[in-house]
Amino acid sequence: MNTPPKPNSVFSQRPPSPKINENSVSEQLDPLDAWKQEGKEFDTNVKSIVNPILDMLRSEAVDIDTNKETNKDKVAKFLQRQDCDDCVAWMILYHSLDYKSKYREENAEERVNLCELILLKRPYLAFEEPSAFRSICNLKEIHWNFPLNETPPTPFWKAARMGNAKVIRRMISYGRDFCKDPAGNKIERLSSLTPEKGTTDSGKLIQDLVWKPWKEFRSDRGKTALKIAALSPDAGTDKGRIETLDVLLKVPGIADADDDTFAWALDEGKEKVVEKFLGADCAKLFVKSKYIIQAMENYFESMTKDHSSHQGNADRVPEYKILQSLIEKAEIPDADKIEIAETMIKRDLKDIWDERATQWDKLLKTDGLLHLAVLHQKLSFVDTFLKSYPGSVLSPVALRKHMGDKAEHYPLWYNNKQWDKASSKFIDRKDTASKDIRTAIVRSTVRQEKDMQELMRILQASGEPVHELFFDISEFVQSLIQHRDPKKPVLPLYEETIRYAEFPALDLKVEDRESFNHNNHFTVPHVEVFDVLNWLHDDKGVRSIIELKVQDRLINPHDEIRIAQNVKRFNVEVLDWKILDLSISIFEKEVKERIKELHLYSSGKRAETMTAAGYEATRKDVEAGLKKLADESKSSWTKKPTWEVKPRFWNSPPGQVNLDEIAQKLAPKLAVFLHDLKGLERNLGNFRRTKVAIIDNGILGITPRSSYNKPIDAGGERQLNDDRSLLSRVKDGCSFVDDHSKLGSWLFASDPHGTQMANLICAIDPLCDLYVAKVTEDKSGITNDRVARAVEWAISKDVDVISMSFALLEKSTKLKTQVEYAGLTKRIVMACSTHDQGERITEAWPASFKASIPLMIITACDEYGRILRQSSLPEPDYMIQGQKVWAGDIPFLDSRESPTGSSVSTAIAAGLSSLILTCDRMANRNRELPNEERYARVEHFLKKK
């Protein structure tokens, strides 16, 4: 009987062949003996009988009712003949896979049948090359009478190249059975072909044989069968290639080997090959971060090469489909999440994020996504992450922690930075940072952080110059909107999004109030708030005001329609416009949906509300109206509205100081020198001005009202005398005064002290630049923390002199750290006051830091040099007249023209220090005074008699 076919054999559906007479085989196989012809090479002779054998198998006619010997039986008998040794059988097996044959398609099944007949008895031949048996062949003079130009590959490798999945399946199956056969030591023959010769593990042996790269054959040198199957340059159809891969990938452990087939398929965009790998049992080996990143890079490259083909057709692009297949199966370890997210953001693969946003939320750490988008300047991602993870603007993140940089930073900080691989650290961005990204980040930060102190800290920690975050004025409307200088930006500078804008009561003065009469429709409409809002928008670039509060007039208030227009224009979210009976119908739908808090003022019936009963009736009417309104708009609620109704009363200028005049009254001889100094500066041209920081309660920065009436120049702007205006000398400012929800403005002080001290400094040195740090609203309430932050801010502005006209009674380590850094490291000249409370006070700070830090301790004396208040503190460095020194009357504030005290003397000392440095720079224009010499130079001239 013939050997029964295996279950997966192509012969499995045919009846077994009957027993035949072996003596008749040789007579019927005469055509097969052609391989013995003389005068021809052995290889040529064997090759010549392959096609006749295939013809025999193709023309097979099986008659199950007779005992007639079939052609398959004849071929099997031929293959078992003694003269058909391994050399002949190997050649037949090899050439039956020959892609050059004209029978390639017609005889596909017969080729499989022929290969199976050989593999049934000699499965080892599939994995052998001629060198395995050529040396031991008894007829090698006949079988190998031709030269080998190159070593041919194994039949297994060739079948993979042809994409012949059926033959590959049989080679693996019969080879595995051959190794497991206990009869004889058959495994040794195949084991000798593997890198690990001598193995007895049949599973490992087949894995090694299947994976073994071919090192000799033409351009395919070094490729594994898996790689060749994926390439399949000679496969008849793509189906054959994929089916072959499917068979190979079922070999346990084959994908664990050092094989680059999957990576190659990713790079080449072989979608079906990748899908076959991802559908196999070994898929987990390829759903890894490195392959997801590689797929992202490939998709990005394909978009770059042919952007037009991706427009609306991304799902048809192979690279896109491959990436999606990987993402579907992804399980990303924490260590790789940031790298994957960064690749997607860096390559701006927004479509990939949008299609699977929910999945990315689960796969990736979201706390650093916004920071990555800012670092790589991808505005589309920034907008998405701000909407999805708004709280991330308040979270510092270390983006390069895995590279050794553990420093955490807020998103805005990364807008001006880029990662330098050479130094493994962040450096300043070489290209221009995105203004749109900065605007979006600042806007979101202002919205998210309610605590003004924390808000300022976050923005300052981001390393960018931060402009004003609020607008809070009382009597300075006209002053602000008319102060313009075409030559330079006017302080203050504002962010595009500010936290709040608050206007004072517009009819606070009784004499300015209008009354009800019959001719109200003839009155001129009020527009001053609109003027300021226009100024904020057009001149200062403000685009969003989170909270807008206006205390309008009881009679003849601002126009409602224009109110609605401004609320829309500034994207207001909290509106408290104090106007009677404001109709919410004036607001457009989008405005109503955006507003989170709305204050309404109802007049009711005025006569009735003068009594308790009348008020109660009015309150009920208003509440009923609000409830009705809420019920009518219930379908559009995102959150159930709440309200509170309560009664409220409706109602709960000179020019600026001339700095030259202060100098004239302070020291007439000095005033003459300063006049000449300013003239010299104009002739010298530009030079580095001395920077002075004043830490006090802010300044009142308004334009002299007399300048309003000055003629307008050709450019349409009023000319101001910079030498005589304090505001023109101010370069920057920052407030450190807050009650968490509000921040006191450094430019609109409510107490004259800081403004008068600034007047003295700028009067003594008319060429200095002033930096204002506000640490209190009046002359008390100064805290160590505020002062420490103010000193830190002054250091960041690279100032030369710091004036501190105050004395604190509590010691602070934080303050000492900042003062120590300013004095010992930066060598900034710091002038600070002694206290003015007599000998009962034994310590006052920062003056008491004098023992270890270079500070100038200043005390006040009268015109005869007598100390005004004795102190038990260490002896002061300098006594300077501080009794009734004319510093100017500050408009709108309750002030004395001539204040007294050590604070006055300290401001004079700071002004003198600045003047010394200014003169030194003018005299030595070709040499910049080193910081380490700055304090010594000032000290030298102050002590010089």
C-alpha cells in the first residue's frame, strides 16, 4: 500500500491507490530516465524531467474500480529507486519550484503534489543545500559534473520566495514529524544545519531552520525566509505572499528571533504584511512604542511627500491604516508614553489625535501634553489640550526627566525654549516664539487661577515679561486715554487677556450728578467707559476681560446697545455693570451662553422702595421675574442658575509734580549740574542708563493735566516733556499686593509715599530708568514675603540700585536669601532705612542684615546734621537730611508736599547712588563698570569729602 496522505495533504480527498506490480514500473517510466542522458550536465538532465513528471500528475485519471497503477504511484516508485538518491530528489524538489517554468500557473497543484511525494520520505531535503550531501554522494562524479556559480538556496527558502504557502506548510509539518520520529537518530541530520548544532529540541530546531537567513544567494543575501516571504518577488499573487507569511508566523518563536521583517513592512507601507503580523499570536511583540513611533514618522513622511493625496483621504493611505492598526492594539508602558505623545505632537498628527482622543486619554499621561505642544509650537494641539485639560496650565512638568533634566516648568516657560541634544539641556529658542500660543496660554492661566498672588508667581516663573493682569482705576480716565507717545510704548503694558477691569463710581461727586427732568433726551450721552475700553482694545491690545465691573450713573448712563457690543467684544464672563433696569435681551445668544455671572439692578417703583414694605414687594417681584426667566430658558441650561436679591444704595484736579522743581528746591547747585548733565547726554547719544528699583507702595502714574491742552504735532500726538514727567521715567513695574482675588495696581497708588520717594530719586538722577515694585497699599502692611519677591523681581530686571524706604520688625530667611544674593552675588547697591520709632526698637530689617551683607543704612537728620530719631540699631552708614523735604503734592491723594523721615533720606541716597553710576558711565563710555565694582564705586564717592 502507498503511504497514506497527511490530513492537510492535497491528496486527502482521493482514494488510496491499489497495490501495483513493481516490475512494470521501469517500463512505464522510460521518459523519467532522461536524466541519465550522457553528454549533458546532471543539473540540466534532472531539470528536463520535472515538466514531464508534472504532466503525468496533471493528466492523472483515477479509476477507483480498477487496480490500475496511477501516475502518482509511478512517480512515487521512481523517487524510491536506488539510483534516485538525495542528489536527484533534491534537484527535482528544487526545480519543481522553479519560477521560470511555463507550467508555473497551470501545474500549481501538481507542483505541490510532487513536492509532497518527495517530502513524505525525505523532509530534510527542504532545509538542505547541496553542500550537505554533495561530499558524501557515491555518484558525485556523475551528479556534480557541473560547476556551481553560486550556492543555491534551500528549497524551503525558495518556496518562501515564490510565495508557495502550501509547500511551505508541508515542509514545516513533515520536517517536524521527521524530527520527532523515534526510529533512528534523524534529528542529528537537521541539527547540523542550524547555528546551534547538536540541539535535540525538535521545536527549537524547526524554528531555527525556518528562521535561518540565507547568506549566499544574490540580492537576497542575509534575508530570512520570513523577510523573503514578505517580499515574495516571484510570487504569482499577493494572496500567495500573505498566505505564506501566515504559515511562517504560526511557527512558535519565529518572531522572537532577530528579524527586521515587521520594521521593513512599516517603512515600506506594506499594510497587509503588517496586519498579518498583528493578527498572529506574536502580535504583542510588535505593538510596542518604538513601532508606534516609527509608524507615526512614516505617516508624517508620506504626508510631506504627497500632501494632496492625504486631503480628505487619509484613511486610504497605507501608512495611515498601519498606524491605526497599531494604536488599536496598543498597551503603552509609562516610560514610553511621553515619547509617543511627543512624536505625535512634533509631527502635528492632529488627525490621529482627533479620531482617537478618548483612547489617547487612557493610553497617555495627560499632565505633560500641553507642555509638549508649547515646546514644539503646535497651536492646534495647544488649543485642544487647553480645552480638554484646562488645569494643566497650572501644573509644572519636567519634560526631559527621562534624560536627566528633572526641573519642572509651567507650559508658558517652554514657549521660549528648545531642547539642545548636544548639551542635554533646554536653551533659549533660536526661532521666534509663537505669539498666538503665548496669548492662548496666558488667557487660560488667567482664567484658571483665581489667586492673584499665585497667578503672578506662575507667570513670573515662566520666565517671560508679564504685563498687567487687571485694570482698576478711580479718577484717571481722561489721563489714560490721552497719554500717548509715538516714540515708545506707554506703560502699563497689558496681556491680551486680563483678569478684571473695574471702573469707579462715575457720579460720586454731588455737583457732577445729573437729575431727572423733562429734557433728558437732549443731554449728551456719556462714553468715557467706552473710550477707556476702546483704548484698552486698540492701544493696549486687550482682547478678553474675564470680569468687567462698571459703576455707572443713576441718570443718563452709558448706552445699553454699546454695552452689549463691548461685552461681546471682550468675551466677558462676569458682568457687573451698575445700570438700572438693564435688559438682557440686548445680549446675543453666544454672549448669554458665555456669561457665568450677571449682576442686574432693578429700580422697582421708586416711591414704594423707600419703605420696608415697598422694598419687600419689589424684591418679590424681581425674584418672580427671575424665576420666570429661568423657567423659559430651562432647555438651554448647562448648570442650574442661582440668584440673590438684596437692597443697595446707589452711591455709597491739579497737575503733576515737576521733577526739575524738586531738584531745584532740594539742592540748587545740584539742579544746575543736572541741567548741564542732561544737555551732555543729548550730545553723547545713547548709553546704558542706571536702573533703579523702588520697593514701596507703588506710584501714581498720570500725565500732567496741563499737557492735555498742549498743541498736537503733525503725527496727531501731544508732545510731553520727558525730563519733567515721572511716568516717562518708568520702564516697568509689578505689584506684590493681593487679597487673592485682586491685585493692587502699582501704577495707581492710593497713598502718596511711593510716588514722592520716586520723585526724589528721579529728580536727583534725571537720566535713570525706574522699576516700581509695590509691596503695600499704604505705609503699613508690608510683609517679608512681599519684599523678598520684590527683591527677586528687581534682580531679574538687572537693576543697579534698590531703594527700600521702610523697616520691618520681623526677620525672614527668605528675605535674607534674596538680599544676600543681590548684595553678595549681583553686587547691587541697596539703600534701606532705619526705623523712626526710637531706641526701644533693637532690630529692623533689612537694615539689620548689615553685619553680613553690604547694605547702605540711611537715617534722617535735620539741616544741621542732628539725627531726628535716636536708634539702638548699629550706627548708620550715612545721615542725610530728611526733615520736611519738598517732594511735591500728589494729585487726587491726601499728601503733604514735604514729608519727613528716614524713608525720605533713603530715597535721596538711592538717587545719589544712581547719579554716581550715571556719571561714571558717561565719563567711561568705552568701559562698562563691572557689577563687582558697582557698590565700591558708589561707596567711594559717597564717603568722599
